[in-house]
Amino acid sequence: MTQDMNPITEDDIANYLANTPDFFERHAQLLSAVQLTSPHGNRAVSLQERQAEMLREKIKALEHRIMEMVRHGNENTVISERLYRWARALFLVNSGRALPPTLLAELQNQFMVPQVALKVWDVDERYANEPFARGVSDDARTFASSLTQPYVGVNSGFEAVTWLDDPATALSVALIPLRAGALNSPGSAFGMLVLASPDPQRFQSGMGTDFLERIAEMSSAALMRVRPR
């Protein structure tokens, strides 16, 4: 008669213990007899102590996650409040000429952006000579229309950066196309918003752009007032 010579593996033992929950009830003395190495030093601890340490570590990790969620929730509340104040300021503007400078001033103030600029083209003839409607090349218009989401990253010599008061200090930028409807809707852009910072990490490649997309859509909706009707 051939005897099975396959040795018992650690997996076999683990599966047995997992499927035999009353094992340690029948052998309770093992809970204190088994000695394990503590992760907090070289001292030996019982199985019960090691389980308690593992539970404490899990509780601490959960506490950190909860605190992180609270922190993000507080940050989102602050951003929502600033977005509300910015939008409210736009609603209160009566003059079409005052709308673009108000949009920029409030954006800079509420979100603490060091430099901002805005250009709008194909405007109503009443605004054709306003600073926000002049000085945009065909290349800049084409570039704006090619963007289906905000560009964030280093300043690579974009024409739009020259619209800023101090382009030399713009080490990171966000270039936000403006178009009717959603940001990724078909059709050409009718403007572009520029946010810039001397901090190279303020607007960096790979960062989320959801908030900037909301800024784009709200700015576009407000600026429809200066376009032909």
C-alpha cells in the first residue's frame, strides 16, 4: 500500500485553523504559550499580545483615514464657499465692460492666485476696443480651441503667458479655454483664462483639473454677455 508522502505545508495549517474556529477553544493554552516577535522591538510576545498590537495598528490606521477625510471635507467646504463668493460677485456686475476685470479680480482674491489674465475674442462690437478683447493672435486662438481640458504645468513659452503683468515670474500656469457649454463640447473656444504662480508646483502636470473645469464653465457662462447676441 502506497503511503502519501506529501508534507504538510504552511498553507495547509493556515487553512485548517481558518476552517476550525474551535481549535483554540480546545487548546486555549497555546494562546499564551506561542511566542512571536514584536514589530516594536526584538522582545517576544504571546499570540494574544500580538493580536492586540495588530488591532491597535488597524485602529490607528482607521483614525488616520478618518482624520484625512475630515481634512479633505473641510478643504472642500472652504473651496465651495470661495466659489460661491466669486460667482456672487459676477452676478452683481451690471456692466459688460466691468465683467472681465471683476471676474479676474475676484478670482485672484478668492483663490489667492498671484497672477491672472483673460482674453476674449469674437466679442460684440461694443467691446471690440476693450483691453480684454485685443492683442490675441490667430495661433493663440487655435491653441485655445485645441484644448479640451485645462493645461496645467510649466510655462513653455505660451503666448497667453505674455498677457500677464509679469510673465517672467510665471513658473507654473493653468491655461483654461472658454467655450459655450461644457469645456469638452464641440466648437471653437472664444477666450482663454490664464492663472500663473511663481511656485513651480502650484500648477503641475498630473494634478486634477475638475475645479478648473468648473471655473471655465462658469466664466464662459458669465462672459456670454460680451459676445454678439
